[in-house]
Amino acid sequence: MIGIGPGDIEYLSLKAYKLLQQVEVVVGYTTYIELIDELLSPDQQIISTGMGGEKERAEKAIARAAGGQSVAVISSGDPGIYGMAGLILEILKRRKEKKSAADSIEVEIVPGITASTASAAALGAPLMHDHAVISLSDLLTPWDKIKKRIKAAASSDMITALYNPRSSQRTEQIKIARDIFLDHCSPETPAGIVRSARRGEDEEVVITCLKNMLDHRIDMLSTVIIGNSSTYVDEGMMLAEDGAMITPRGYEL
């Protein structure tokens, strides 16, 4: 499993770069395959499926690997953070219990830059203290459980990165999440919104506050980072158009 990072080839690890050019088969979500298209050769077999085809991709990748081919399953960001690593390991465990050919498959997980760290770099240094990462997608996790996690993060003064904040079908979750934070945090708490983090000219960076964050575009390409009670905005540090979000680590200056 290989993490391809946020999408720009410049943010791909050297290990991932080399392996992607060496393997016989590359398996991934169609959009992610397109992001690394310039690295792939006509000699490689490409297996891609659309959104929701994760299990199908995993099964096909395992079948090819069990047949003796070298296979790379790609995930955007890091394969172990909302990626394919867990699913593939679970399937391999079940096959091993059934004593299938999967017993002979050697697995390696190559990490990648995830959306929270890519977005944090665009915003400044908002994740310098304890933080939580929460996906607002309720496709695989009940919404009531997600809300409990949001409340726990907000009430404990955790910096929080929100993945999958809003889609065309899910428009209310980000509003509810913001309201939960407002119950526990100052309305002026800095909040950053990064769209297409580290994807070249497509990247959009906004630094705002908890009270006003819903006034800005937020979609499935966005990552939202909500600071803690110590986070502040330095308007003179022009990392982004609005300055830089900084969360002090606690060093004496």
C-alpha cells in the first residue's frame, strides 16, 4: 500500500516514487490514478474503480498479488489514515484464517503526507499541540458516534482537523460540527480552510474564525482545521493571504 500524499508529485516520498515505477500492477481510485499518471508506464497494468469500489479494488489487488505479481494499492494522503491499508489487512486476515493463497503475500505500507498535515503547512503551524482528526462522512460510521467524537474534541480544547466536511448530499454535518464547537469554544477561535491542499495552483487557503467559517466554500476537497484556545493568527506572517495560524507549543520565549 502506497500513500501518494495530497496529489502533487512534489509531495510524494522518494520510496513511493521508486516503487510506483517498479511494480507490475497499480490499483486505485480513478481520480488518484490520474494524479500519478505521469509516473506510470504502458507496461504496467492499471486497475481503477470509482467511489465506493474500495472492497472490489482490494480483492483484485490481493488476487493479483497471490498470483505472483507485484502490486501497488494507492491511497491519497496516507494509506493508514482513512485509506486502503486497514481494509486490505482485514481481508488478508480473513483469508489467512481460511488458509488461502494470501498467506504468501508480503505486505509493505509506505506512508504519505495526509490532508491534515498538508493543510497545516499551508496555514502555518496550527497543529503544534494535541489534536484530533475527525471525518464528517457518515457513510461507514453512524452520525451519532461522529457527534460524540466532535463533542469530546471540542470540550477538551483539542485542535481539530475535519475531513470530508461537506458533500452535495451532506450539507448539515459541518453546520452541526461548527455549532458543537461554538458550545465549548470562543466564536473568535481561529479556523483554517484549505481546499486542494498542496495541489499546485488549485490550492485555496482561507484563515477565518469559528463564527464565520461557514461563510466560505467548504466541500469534499476541503480540510478544516479549528484551533484551540491558544491558537492565534499572525497577520504579518504571510504564509497565506490572511497571515498564519499558530498554536504555541509552550516554549518560553
